[in-house]
Amino acid sequence: AQKVTQAQTEISVVEKEDVTLDCVYETRDTTYYLFWYKQPPSGELVFLIRRNSFDEQNEISGRYSWNFQKSTSSFNFTITASQVVDSAVYFCALRLNRDDKIIFGKGTRLHILP
Amino acid sequence: EPEVTQTPSHQVTQMGQEVILRCVPISNHLYFYWYRQILGQKVEFLVSFYNNEISEKSEIFDDQFSVERPDGSNFTLKIRSTKLEDSAMYFCASRGLVVAYEQYFGPGTRLTVT
């Protein structure tokens, strides 16, 4: 069965610190997609990144970076120089290529303290 | 930038009443979805819809739920007889033709059943 685990329920860091959100996924499929979504206090889901299973290149977008490692089935997300506006719940998610539903992790609530 | 819209943003209803949640997907998208998020929990897949029929549904999507695309632009989720446990945020999503494309989520409708 497919599963996404975000072991960190809640994290608090002081502004300008770096923070890494962990994500571990389970699937026996070889073709799949991994996602990160941000859910700010207003409630909407904001798409951050999609990675397919054949692309293990790490990605950087501004202060955000993602580390995809198939060997450990992990897709971790790092925010550098965190800002108060980064405070949100962050969801890691998985979708199989043969399927169309997104399987979400339970989310990590990130508090950035001023 | 095109976006998925949902109405209403918040709906309060009494137990046993019927509710219809409305979504306008991105105009050239062909695949439509509903997800649910009970307060403080993870986002869960309900149903996917393509070519005017349900392509997949979860065990949550029982006979009380139905979906419809009544015209070329709207996509609706109906709950026939609401229960207290139906209180949640309901997200609509849509995607384009290629399976690798990400699903774009609407802002959500918060349903409160009293």
C-alpha cells in the first residue's frame, strides 16, 4: 500500500534559521510523483513542487530546496533563512503514475517565531 | 493565471440537510477531483471524475455523496443528508490532459454541520 509519513508534527524555529521538513514515502511502483503543498492559516493549498520518480536531481527555488533520495524513499524540504510568512502547515504527497489520486501525509505545522 | 474557484467559502447546515458545493475548474482541464480535510487532519481523496463519469472513489465516498458536471464549467459535490462528521474543508481540484500534470486546488469550502 502507498503511504506518506511526515514524522514531525510541529516545528518551531526562530526567524532566519534554516529548517528541514522530513518526508518518507512508501510505494512499490517505479513511476510516481512526489509533491509538497503549503497550507497557510487562510486554508488554501498552495502547490510548491512536483518531482517524478526518475528525476533525483535536487531542486532549489529561492529560499526553498528539496532533496529527493530514492535509496531512502525520502523527499525532504528545506527552507533557508526562514521568515514569519513561512508559518504554515506543509504537506508532502504522493501520486502513482497508474493512479490519479494524491495521497497526503499528515502534515508538519511550522511556526516561525519573530 | 487561471485558477480553480469554489463557492461558497463557508457553508453552515443542519444535520440531515442536503448541501451542494460548487467548483469551477480551470477551463481547459479534463480531470476533476474532490478532497476532504477534517479540521487538523490530513487531506483525503474523495473522488475523481473524467468524461462525465466517476473514474475512482474512496471508501469515504458512500451513497450519501454524488458528483456532477451539470454544464461546461461547473463541477459539484452533493451530500444528500449531512452528518456531523461531514464537517470539513472540501477542496476541488482539476488537471489537464497529461497524467504528469499537477492537480490545481481551489481555495476550499468549509462545511460546518450543526
